[in-house]
Amino acid sequence: MAVPQDFSNKSPRDIFGITSNGDNNGDSAVTDADLAIYNAFNVAEWTGKDYNVSPNTPLRLGKGYFIKFAEPAAVAIKGNVVTANSYVIDLLKGWNLIGHPFSNKTNPSDPAADIDLSAPSVATYTYVTTGGVQKVGVPLSTAVADGAVQGVVWSYSGSNSGSRYVQTSLVKPWIGYWLRAFVPVQLTLQYPGASTRAIKADRNMGGVFKTITRAEREQIIPRSITSKGVTDWRIQIAARQGDLLDDDNTIGIAPDAQSGFDNKYDHEKPPMMTGASTVYVAIAGNGADGRATTMTDNITAPTNGTLTWNVTVQTTETTPVTVYWPNVARLPRGLQPVLVDTVSGKRVAMRNGESSYTFTPNGRAQHTFRIEVTPAATMPLDILNLRTISRDMAGTGNYRFSFTMTRAVDVNAEIQGLTGKTFKRFATRAAAGTDTALSWDGRDETGQTLPPGPYILSITARDEHGASVSRRVSVLKNR
């Protein structure tokens, strides 16, 4: 969260009316529960590389914090407000936690209007580019094109309302935001005016200040993730674990995207929160400095053939996690995305197949997936050149067969008698365009040697999207 007033000379517990010897839960009695609320309170401040965690961390204007409450709390005292119409936030190179610095000048009990970081009338950026050129008071679009800042900020909803990162360009009062800067930047904000939405009080604070509740101010509006065509599409990748959610992640292509890091389309992801219940989706990629990092958007240039992304899911909990792809029906025709669980080897057709995939996490270890997106196959699914390549003429008991698939498939094969009875079953995975071999030792499922005579090798191949094809070839068992 962030507080649009300066309390740098006040104790954070005093700001929220949390005392060591008073009523902290509103039940008009002072008990051990009130002391537990006092002891549970804590503040985490991001220093640029790590967290400074202390209940005595001062709350300053323009900064965001993670604050832990054991019970709902109200702002109990008034801090210093910005009287000027502008405020400068110094952004360090790297991740910054920022906040809305303005109070409503007309009625401090109500919030000021949201700040749109992409609107030049309320937000400008001053920096020196990596090439040594100074830019003063430029809009976000220029700062993004220069590689000075990331084009979005991130809000975070804590675990008590469903842990969730959401990207936006709007900064609301009372909420903290992650902002990624690639060079030191001065962010200058202009007073945006009064909000049209008032905040109601739910506790009587003696008329000093009114409560700001999470439910009233933190209205998450997810972005719309759509596809425009075969050279401009997105797949939304999400994970859910009970009330925990991480769904603001995309992979895809854009006609003007770069194959490496592209600050217009590629967005690095804020660090995973480990001090609260969290599920966290990360798309592997390279950041602005060329180093491997975690991404929330990894968009690349169009290319022929299969595109591949590596995705990890990590959680602080032990219950099953469901990975899903809510916008896959909006993809252009012909795209065939497949989710591969690299731990189990399971392959899931994301289109015309399953709508989700559930796994049980191994503690806090990352669970790794691969997403393959292939254009529509121009060649129909077929089994080619099915043949017996080695007969048991030498009496070894081994028979070998070969075939070629036009697509990657799962293969089930059976050795059958002429009446259709199945004696032996095989299963394998066949790649597209290469020979696949099967071997039979002349025995049945129980290990008994079958008598000489004619048999049938029956093969059924099925791709990730449900299409299947079958072929049969005769086998003469010699002895």
C-alpha cells in the first residue's frame, strides 16, 4: 500500500491506531488478542535490492510498502500533505515501489483522482539515456522507446483478497505499485484533481480522518488480452490455487516485435512475494541487460515453424495448482498450442483439448512447463511406410517394425490374432518426419511365447488435438 500523506516523523503503529496497551480489534475490551495484533504489525520497504522489514519503518510520500495487519485498521492521525501541484519521485535503476503522493485538496477525507502514468499532462520523465543523451520532461511513450522505464506498473493484492499481481498504467491513492526503471529517472507527477468516488468511514475516528478500506479502493480491472491475427496474437497464462491467483501473463508474437528483449512488448515481472500466501507464474526471458530474468509478457517476432516458451509456476502452499489459458479460443485459426509438463512429460492440447492442467507442487520448488505453438499442419495426419524390417529368420524371437508419422503423435500398437484378439500392447511417442521403430519378442503380455503363425500389427496414432489414424500390417511368426 501507499499513504498519500507524509508520516516520516510518526510511528507506523500510531498512524493506524495500533497500541501496545489498548483496544486494537474494536471489541471495547483490552485482551491478549489486542497485544497479538500489536506484535503482528510489520512494514516491508523495498530498498532497491532487498526488503527492509521493521514495524518502525517510516511511511513517506511517493513510496509504496507492504504492510501486515492482523485485523482491519484505520488511519487514525493526519500527516503532512503536498501543498504544491507537483511532486517528484526519484526512481532507482531496478525495481521501485511507488505510491500516489497527493491528497484531495478539496476534501482530504476523500481520495484524489487516479494518476495515469501514460498521460503527459500528469506524468513526465527526466533521465539520461544509456547513450548519454539527457531527456527532460518527456512522456512515457518516449521513456519506453528510449529504454528508460517499463511501460506498465504493477499493483499487488494481498493474500486476504486473493494474492494477485495486476499490471496497469493507473496509480490509485492508497495502493503501492512496482515500477521498473532501467536507468535512474525523475518521475514528476502533477496533481490530478479530486476523485469523483468518495470513501465511506466504517469506524468513528473522532472526525480526524476516515477509513480507507481495501475493498473500497482496490478495484482490480484486468486488462483485455486479445489477438488480432496470425502475425499478432497473445495467449494468456494463468495459475490458480484456492483463492490465490496469477493471471496477468502473456506469450505471443507481434509484427514489429524484436526477437530479443523489446521494451515495447516485453515486461519483466516484480519479485515473488514469499511473506504471504502466493502463487507465481514466471515466463523465462532475457531482460534489458541481456540477462535471464522472469517475465510477465514475452512477445517475439513472427517466424516460421514452432515457437517455444518456458514457464515456471511456484507457490508458498502445498495444495494442487491449476494452470489454465482463458483466452485461447480467441487465437487465430490454425495455431496449435501445447502445454508440456517437463516434470511428468504430459502433453496437453490447449486448443480443442483440455482447458486446464492441475499438478501438486513439490514444496516451494518451481514446476516447469514448456509451451509449444505450431502453425496448422499442411500435411494431413498419416502413418507412412509401415513395414516389417526384420523377420525372425534366425530364430532369435525378435521382430522389428518401422513407420513414419506426418505429425508428432502418441502411438499405441497391438499384436493381434486373425480373430482380433490382442496378445501384446506397446506405447511410444513418434516425432514427425522421422522413422519410428517397434520391437516384438514373440511373446504375449504374460511372457509366454506365442505359437508360430500369422498375426497382425495394429497401430493407432493420436496427436495432441484429438485427431487419430490407424494402420495394420501382417506378421508371420516363424517359430
